[in-house]
Amino acid sequence: MKFSNNNSYTVKFFRQKLALALSALLLANGTLSASEETGGIKLYALNCGTLEMFDAGNFSSAGQFDGQKAELVDPCFLIRHPKGDLLWDTGLSQSIADMPNGELETWGHKTVAVKLSDQLEQLGLTPKDIEFLSLSHYHGDHSGNANLFATSTFIANLAEHEFMFSKAMRAQAVAFAPYAALENSNTVLFETEHDVFGDGTAVIKSMPGHTPGHSVLMLRLERTGTILLTGDLYIMKASRALKAVPSFNSDKIATLQSMKLFEALATREKARVIIQHEKSDFRSLPPFPAFLD
């Protein structure tokens, strides 16, 4: 594990001080509510692409989706905390936004309407301002812009990190390239879970099976309650109902065990589950730049 100070943190500190002073002024003038001024943990859902699947058959090894089309969202999530910002997943490569018709693959169609960096700019942020980066897993629709955040502290599941930088993955140039720069990032590794801010508000939990070290994110928001972001433990709402295991998962047995653990966690926490690729779940969240708190 490596740690170092980042000069951008100092710049961000003064930005935050200025923002707090402005907030106090707006509050005094009655133009900002007390709840907006408190600066507690906030969840922003960013649009980081869409995926049109010509045939979703691979989303179930049991053939439950054979021949069916699927339209998936591909969000990124920004968690803002007084101790720093955490970006969870980085979506499709924002270079696709420069392609008028998106990017066509044999399996489907990828589009990006607005760049991730442009969305961060709406909040006065650049990629270098993000203190923490974590990926639910290494797949390209979740790591497409990861290299932009090489100066962030990379929080990674140990098994996933070992696989991401294995000889086998290095040989897959297209898959390896989007996150290659993270190898030199300040890195925090965990095996079962990691409490990002040390106060229980953002806890990354290992839920392997989709990939060797796939993880989910649990957030405890003051007013909204507990949110669970699934990564790709479930691809669609129907996947959860059917306990469908994609044919390309690394370990079917581990996936089913993770699903069991996840559902127990969701019940215990009385959590709102956000299936990350599910359009209805994404649309149920406040449209960016609004947030949940």
C-alpha cells in the first residue's frame, strides 16, 4: 500500500472553505436551506453511458434471457463526504461522446451523451480533485475512465487487484488499457470490506463471482437511509428476481453465495437496492446535479 499527499487536495481545501463561506451567506439571506448547508454525505448519480444489447442471452447461464434485447444504463456514482470525495465506477470511456453515432460492437451499441469530466466540472471538480476511486470490478463499462483518476487513492479488493494486473490481463490490451495507470496509484487493498471514511457511511463489501473480486457499495445517508449499489451482482431487475448468473461470470457458485449474502445485508439494513444497469432504478434517483442525502 502506498500513500502520498496530493497538491490538488490543498486547492480543493480552499475551494471548500470558499463554498462554505458562500453557503453561510446564502443561508443568512434565506436562499439555502439548513439541510443543504450541513455538508453531510451526498450521493450523485452521473450518466456515464448506455448499452443497447442485441441479445441479452449471456446474462443468464440458464438461458432465461435468450433472444431478448436489453437497454441498460451505465452510471457512475459520486459520494461527497466532509473527509473527501469517492467515485464509484467510471462508466464507458468518455471518448465515445465524440463519436456522433456512438460505438457499434457485435453484441450491441454503446453511447455516451455527456463526458464524465464535464459532469464533474458542473460541481467545480476535476478528476484530480477526487480523493478516492473504487471500481465494483474491472470490466470496461465500469472502468472506462479509470486512468483519469490515477492521482486518486485507489481502493480495491485484493483478489480483483491481483487479477487486474495479472499477466493474463496485461495480454488483453483493450481490456487492460482503460485502468492501466492505476497500477501506480496510491492504493488501499481489502479482502472482505473497507470503510472508506471510517464512520460507516460508505462501506465497500466483497461480493465475488461476477469477477474474482467483485464488490458492492453500501451507503448510509442521513435522510434517505441505506443504499446498496450492486455493481454487476445483478445486471437487471429480472436478474435479481431469477437469481440469474451471467454465463461469463468467473465463478457461478461464488456468485450465488454473494447473492445470498447481499439479500441478507439488504434485509438487515432495510436498504434501497440500486441495480446499477437498471434504467428504472437509475431514473428513480435525483437527476444530476441533484443528489440524495
